[in-house]
Amino acid sequence: MAYSQYISIQSRRSQPMATPEDRDWWGDASTSFGIGITVGSFWAVWKWAENIMVGSNQCFDIRWAEAVAVELALHVAINKEVLSSRHYLVQSDNTRVVSVLNKGRSRSHETNQVLKNIYTSLAKHNLRILAVYVPSCNNVTDALSRGDIKDFLQGFPKAQFKALVPLPAHLFNFLISL
């Protein structure tokens, strides 16, 4: 049995199906700049390290980057103790990432590594997520993923605090916190 299937089965057995709570959990990634997230009243932005190439025909594609955005938002939510229930809505403008998050697996080895990190953290903290698609024009973190902090803050006043949390060790060489 695949790891993601085990976590999914365990999560379904241990938690009743409930309506996911909307904590303004948004994430976005751009191939040219980096990642932006918001969860609760916290926001954060990272740019790609100089040697990291993200995009088509690269080892790390946009699906991987969008999954990393979810992982980082989860990391912030846990570190800032934003989560008060057990089931959360995650909003993304990437249909493939929404699909792999809800399925628990991807065809990409790199994306599966990120999913493993996400589902390990979810299991450790007894949490569940439901990913939903939103059009890019409605994704509040779109400006953040392009490095436009000012535009983001003007357009999303709920984000009041910059999340200052250390990157997970496995992402040190990929991202630079701004």
C-alpha cells in the first residue's frame, strides 16, 4: 500500500467527515519569482534561490512549486498556531495540485516527496485538508508569488502579520525568505 493511501485511510477512519474550515489558506507559486502564502492573518513570501530553475522541462515544475506552497502554508499554520479545528480548506489556482492533494499522490517523484511531507505533518497534528480550485484572478496570493508585496497587502487587508518562521531544512537550498 502506498504511503499516501495509508495516511488517507487512517485520516478517514480517525476523523468524521466535516465541512472544512476556511482560514484564508491560500498559496501560489510562480516559476519566475517564488512562492507566496497566507493562512489566517499571517502571510509569507519566498523567492527561488539563484541556482533553482522551476518550470517546464525542469526537474522542479510548477506542480512541485504549488505543492511546496501548500507545505509552507501548513508549516506556518502549525508554527503560528493558527489552526483551531481539524479540517481545513486549501485554495489553489493549479488544478493539478488540487487533484494530487486530494488524491494523495502524483506522477512526479519530486511532487510526491512534497506530498509525503504534507501528509506526515497532517497526520502528526491530526489534521485534514480539502483542496479547492480558484481561478488565478481570484487567488489572493498571486501578487505575493510574483514578489509584489505592496499590491498583495493593499488587496488583502486580512493579512496583518508577516510570518517569521524558519524554512524546513529540506527547503533551505531552494528558497530565500523575504
